[in-house]
Amino acid sequence: MTTENQTQQPFAIGKPNYAGGGDQSGRQSLTFHKLGHKEPKNRVLVVRIAPPVGPLAERGIWALYVKQHFGYSIPFTNRNGEVKKIPVTFRCLERQDRNGNITQRCPECDEINRQKEKLAAKEKELSAKGLSEDDIKAQTAFVRMWLKEHNLDRKWNMVAKDNGSRWGFLTISHACFKLLKGNEQAPGLIDTLIANGIDPLSPDKGLWIRFTRNGTAFNEIRDIPTVETESVTRDGETYERKKYDALTQADIDAISKLPALDTLGRELTFDAIKRIVESGGDEEILRDVMNMPRQAPRSAQGTAPAATPAAAAPQHEEEPTEMSASLSKAPAKAPEMSEIERLKAQLALLQAAQTPQAAAPAAPNAMTAAVKGTNAPTPTPALAKELSAMDMDAFLAKYQ
């Protein structure tokens, strides 16, 4: 509960600790302002970086280094019935000392390393067999795609606003941050400004910084920070000068509504990440670990006769969650089926097709009817022959 003293405390703004630069604790941040590389207009970004604010003001922290894992997602059906995937990201737990020795492990990093070793061993094996480079890539495509999806994003994050006065979070690469901040061996833009008596993040007279991206290929991209300038006319003469910015009350109000840099993102325990990794990204495990609500069960919808208004949800059905309560109240569609359910149904149909039929065909069960109403592909004759010789476990094992 918020106390009266807490509500009366002014929003804190601190002096940047330029000596320390930032915080590399690995915490994650939301992203609003970042450079692009495909469109020329997105290769330039002009922002005003905020001084240390909120809980980090006293410590002088104005930037945080984030290592964030991608690769997992949860399907969600929106109101118009379209199925989308919600990315599930979390902070990396791995820590290393100055010599590169791992002092704290991360289950996802361990799995990434395992997949890399698996890929290297497979490539070596296929190469020894005399396969061409294209054939090797084709036979290792699945692992390559997995590694591409399970990337580890590393970025420096700062509170900043753009030219439209929209406050958010600026994210830049470590290479760009070194050019922005610098160190004793290689002074950066901020170090140079401070040496000249200019505080670029000052609340009263901070500077606008321009970030320019050169190159479009991943390995050729280089982001350059410079001081933004503006044209000024005085006594009939026009010249360029540094563009300054003073924080207004509107700016402070906007910043105070943002999450603090040190509280952003999902910070999971070692065991929680291990559960996700070992499950292969199972939806139920992800929802449980992330404490995300489940959508309302839809298996009962569409199976009852549409003309029977009394076919309401059974009394034992789960209570609607916050997410399911926001779903559209449009007429129910045919029940959605998981990939495993489709495969099971296909196998059942194939097995039934090979069984001598009685004179009066039996009424199709709910699963058979549902398969016919889905987009599941019809098994080819070759696949049908293969499936007929398999039991259910062997069949499903090919798709897991």
C-alpha cells in the first residue's frame, strides 16, 4: 500500500554517473526507439536521453545492459478468430568473469551451446560422407532455423524521447554504446563533451543526440552517435549550433509513467527457465511459468447442434479468465484442434478406411467430423501406406 509520504515525494532526477557508464547486470528493457537497416529513413534516429530517473537516480545509473532470450511463443486467438503468437522472452542468467569463465549458468544458453555442438558434429559427419555444401545445409536446416529463432539479443537501454516528444526506451548495440560513452582508453562522444564542460544529459540543458546507421548487411552495420545541431539566424547570419533541451513538467510526467529500467522484463529463476527448455516450449509450461491466463476452452463449441439453444457450457467448465472474458461474443466457430489431434484423427481415418465397412456406415464421431472441417491436409497414398504399418506412438513420434 502506498503511504502518504511516498505519494508526496517528488519524482527523482539524479546526476549521471559517467565514470561507471551504466549497469551490466543483464536486466531487460522494453523497446520503443531503435535504428532500422532496411529503410533509409529508419537509419537515422534523433533522441534526447534522460538523466538517471526514479529509483536509479541516487545511483546515477542512466543506462542498462540487457541480454534477452527469444525463441518461444504462445498462440492466442484474437476476437476475429485469427491465431497469433505472443513472443515469450526472458532475461539471460549467464554471467562471466573478466577472463570469460562462466560464473553463473543459464539453461537456455546451455541448450543453445548443445544445439551448436550438435550442428557442428552433423556437418562434420555429412562432410566426411562427401555431401555438397547445399546438401549439408538442407539436412541441417532444422537446427539452423532453431538457432536463428533462439537468438540472444544484447543491447544497452536508456530512457529517451524522440522528435515527437514520445518518451520510451532507446536500445543500441554495445559497439555503439562504446562510441557514445567511451572509456579511459578510447573516449567517446559523452566523455569528450564532459571534458569540454558540457553535461549532455543535464535536466536543464541536455543535448539531442543523432544516431546514424551505416550499412545494411548484418556484419557491416555501424551506428555512429553525434551531437544534433540546429540552424540559428542572428544579425542576418545563419550558423549551426548544438541543439539543447530542458526537461519540462510534461516530460517528467511522461517519464514517471514508464517502468524503471531495473524492473523491466521477465526475470525467471534457473528452474523456471529449465522447465521451458526441457519442455521444448510447451504452451502449458510457458503459461504456467509466465503466469499467463489461458483462453476459454473451445472444445465444446461447435459440436452441439446449432439449433439447440439449451446446449450451454456444462456446469463444471472452468470459469472465464480475464483474457477469455475479452474474447469476441460472435457465433462460435468450429473447434480448433492441435496438430497432435489432427494427426491422431488422420491416423484413425486411415485405419478405418482399411477396415471392412458394414452395410450401414456408422455415424462419424466428433473427432472425425472436426478433422473434415479443418485445414488438415489429406494424407497421400504413400503416407497412408506408411501410417497403416505404424502404431499411434510411432506415428506421433515422427512429428514431435
